[in-house]
Amino acid sequence: MLKLITGILFLTLIAYGANPLAGNRRRLIDSNERADALNISQISDENISYFKRHDLVVKIPDKTASFYLDPGHVLKQFRYARPWTVAYLIELASEYYAQFNKPLRVTSALRTVQHQRRLMRRNRNASPAKGSWASLHVRGISIDISHKNMSRKQKSWMRKRLTSDMQTGLIDAIEETRGSACFHIVVFPEDRLPE
Ligand SMILES: [Zn+2]
């Protein structure tokens, strides 16, 4: 009997781990704890200009050969992210482009706490702006890449690539299918940020 229960438990675990890109609240909490430990603070309407002025967040190019910021989704003042997040996007997009000769469409980057609150009022699936499972976009370390118009092959390439980067601990990624239809990617820095 015990053997059977252990077996079922193991199978459940395998099934559970079958989709490493499935999102849940536990993962949001883990990512927030990790971001706290790395000293990555939240960004608000009040301090966003300080972050920009000191290059704590950097401008994402509007359009390159390998990716573009969807102007219908990303407001001008939010076309920024932490430097290592932008570096990751550039690398990921250039590899994707080398494979498929198509640019990635970025639909979200930095959000302020206030902007996240506005999103939450409009979208039931949006994460809160504050608290233990807050959206990582408000720390400037997240980007969303739309998979709405990706082929099955393109999606599977992305899944493989993101899963392998998750295994090295570099990123956390979720494939969102409800509402925004995107790969939500959180990129962590190698070292803790200075106080
Ligand atoms: Zn996102």
C-alpha cells in the first residue's frame, strides 16, 4: 500500500513538473523573496526619474532587427528595465532571430507601483503592486514577450530556451495563456545590488 502511495505521489510530482512554465502564486512569492534578498527595490511614480537618471534602469531600444516594443502596449515612460534584463532580452531575441528570422514582440517591461494598481483594476489576472506575491514588473526585472502569433515550432523553441535558463537559475519564466498570451520573464542579477 505504502509503495502504491509513494508511486502515485512520484507520478503526481512528475506530472506537476511536466510544465516548468506553468505559473502559480508560490513562484511569485519565491521570486519576490529572491528579489528582496538581491536588494532589488520597487519603482514608483515618485522615484522612477531617479532610477532613470542614475542608469539603475536603462532604455530598451524601441526597435532592433530582432525585437520591438509594441507601442500599443508599452507606454513611452515605461520602455525601461534593469540593465541585466535588457542584456538578456537582446541575447534571447538575437538567438530567436537567428533561428526564425522574425523579431520578438515585447508587450510589457517596467511598471511603476501606481501603474500596476491601474492594471489590476482593469485585469483580474494581473498581480498586485505590493505584498509577497507582487508583480516583478514593478522592480524593473521583468519583460513580457507575446506568443500570440508564434508558430508551434517557435513556441517550442522559446519553451526549451527559457526552461534551460531557468535550470541555471538565471531567470524565472511563466507562459501566460489567459489574457495576455505571453512569456513573462523575470531576470535576476548575478550579485546583490548595493544598498
Ligand atoms: Zn509579465
